[in-house]
Amino acid sequence: MTTFAETTATAPCDSLRRSATQVLLGNWTGAATVPSRALYPHQWSWDSAFIALGLRHVSPRRAQRELETLLSAQWGDGRIPHIVFNPAVPDGAYFPGPDFWRSATAGRAAGASPFIQTSGIVQPPVHALAAWLVHAADPAESRRRGFLPRVYPRLAAWHRYLGGARDLGGGGLASVVHPWEPGLDNSPCWDAALARIEPAPPGSFVRADLRHGSAADRPTDLDYARYVRLATTYRDHGYDDARTPHAFAVEDPSFNALLIASEYALADIADAIGADAGPHRRRAEAATAALIGRLWDPVDAIFHARDLVTGAAIAGHSVSGLIPLVVPGLPATIGKALARTLHGPRFGLGRVHLVPSYDLTAPEFDGNRYWRGPSWFNTAWLVHRGLAAQGEEEAAGLLREQFLTSAHRSEFAEYLEPYTGDARGILRFSWTAALALDLLHAPVAQDAAR
Ligand code: DGY
């Protein structure tokens, strides 16, 4: 098997760099990058943030454009929608499409654009972190284009939305109101909460995703019926967080950890443009205390999501609970405990491929089905970054090596079966290629530590 043990420009590195770049160029639409031409033919929010992290090594200007295109679809209430629809893509190519979300009408009171069609839910807030790292790739070009002063007010409004209307639990954390929002759609962590939801009638919608991949790798029809019900209820209440009777409301560790890392990045951006960084640092510190106070489980040595409908912690062990490794200033005792959990039987670092999305020892684990077990490249990148920040260089190096080898071998798969490393989902997936480019660029996440 080809390996990438050396960080120097070896032949495999050159070939990986070339093919990763080709994936990104092939998925570029002129203003943004689709995650995949077939399965995801529009712009996705957290995908674009990860894509920008790789594009910055190819064209910092294009990386800026990627984020600016996404931000141009921001709603008046500050939310960044999880999908920005491309009007050139035929209806029916993706479900649920613009006709389902009806953002321009149903989202009018929340400030959705009358011209740009979007979904009405959100995805994890990686954007300010991405914007700061994109700027750092070429500060002169960034300054020449006025990139930071233009994105800062929009990113600040995005964080205000999450810290305000989305603090449904009142404890200083942002909540997600649909399983698509934390990005871990069909994680077993959501099973109990989803079981409360009355599914939409089976004949009331047609899935487009099954045309592009194996049904065994995707969420089930019953999952989809519940996703549709939740999104319909939110839409029919004008995407108003206070008015919607949220049957699914969860505080997710990864979503909040990324918000904190991005809040620190906003502080860096504020410093760079002469704005007041103090409120951002104070908010990040307060959210870190809330994350630890509400979601840290010292016995299980992992962060657990909290179900706001029952008020109880969700017992499942998900990769989401390890991602707080990226939180700057996380107490070292917690960082060390998370590193031990990562090496333990539930996540098996070094004994399986990358980091499984769910507990290998749990009966619900399924190594093929989307977020019920497969290893994903974006979470591996985040865990790598967190390990590097925590001074766990050996583990971070191992994960980087595995990432590059697997990305190459799998043709930039969407996700992997953790035991075999075989590709699952679709190939030539944009964030896999982008994050490979990022890891090729730097031996370890040197900018991760604070
Ligand atoms: C999908 O379409 O599978 C996404 O995960 C929802 O954004």
C-alpha cells in the first residue's frame, strides 16, 4: 500500500496533490464547489468551509469566493442556510429541493433572500475558523480584496443567531433542531429522540439520494420520513425558533465545539481589522464553561449530547463527543482523557481506519451506514487538529498518515468502512480532497495550538 510517512514532496504526495486538485476543479461551479456532482449538486454550508481550507492551497482567491458565495445567502436573522440551491440544477436532482423548503416565502419573516433559494436549517459553524485560515494562507491578497472586513459582520451575525435564538436550553449552548444540523444525520445518538417523531406518510416524498449510491450506505426510508416531518413543521412555523414546537432539540458537543473554535477565530479576525475582540473571547470562554458543565462526562471520558426535550444526556458514544479536542484552552485533563478514549476499544485509534463515527462496541454500530459507524474524513481532520493542539503529536501524526493513505486509496471517498477501509458513499467527494490538500501542506496542524 502506498504510504505518506514522509512529509517531503515524494512522488505519491505529488500524485495525491494533483488528483485532489482535480477533484476540486471538477466540482467547481463558477462561484462555489459542490460536494459531489451527482449526490449533492448544490452548495452545502459546512462542506464549503472544509472545501475552502483545501482550496486556500490551490487558489486563496477562490477559497475566499467559496465562503463569500455562501455568506451572500445568509438570512436577515443571521442564519447561514445548510444548502444554497443552484438554479441551473434541474428540479428533482436533489430532495428536499427548493420547492420543499420554500425559503423565499416561508422564510420571509426570518429574512431569507427573495432571490436566492436555500434550505431553512443550518450546519456546524466552521465558517469563521475557515475564513481566518483562508486569510492566513495569503494575507496580502486577503487585504487587497478586503476579505476580512467584508466577512466579519456576517460571521458575527451568524454567531449572534446561534447564541441567541438557538440557545433553546438557556444554558449558553447552541441547539440543533434537526438531525441534519449537526451533520451526523442518522447517528444512533438521535434514535430515541427520532422515535418520538410521527413519520411523514411514505408516499408523500421521493428520495433522490438512492439513485446515486447503495441503499445500505444511506439513512433508511423511515429516517427520511422523520427528517421530512421535522423540516415540514419548522417550515410551516416560518422557521421561527421561538414559535416552532421543536420535537427534536439537542445540544451537540461537536456543533458547540466548532462554534467556540470559530468564536476564537472571530476574535483573531476582529484584532486583524481593528474591531473589538474582547466580546468574542469572553463568549468563547463562557461557552467553553457551558460545554464542560453541560456535556462533559468524566466517567465515560467523552462529551455526550443532551436531549432538551427530556433534559437527559444521550448515552451513545459518538465521534462528536471527541471533537471538543479542537477547543482552544480545553483543560489538559479533559484533552488527555479524550485521547485515551480515542485509543480505547470504542474508537480503536490505529487499529481501524481513521475514527469511526460511532462506538465500535455498541450493538447499533453499522460500519456501512452513513453516520452509524463509518469513518469520515472531516471528523478525522478535526480530531487530528485537536490532537495536535493537545500536544498528542504521535497520535496526530498517525491519523494524518492514515488520512492521506486512505484518501488516495479510496479515490477521495465520502466515508470508509472502519475495519476494511473500503470506500462507502460516493467517490471524488470534495471535502475529502480539500482536507487531503490541507494535510499535505503541513506535517501537523501547526496553527492549531494557542
Ligand atoms: C443529505 O442530503 O444526505 C444531507 O446529509 C442533508 O444535508
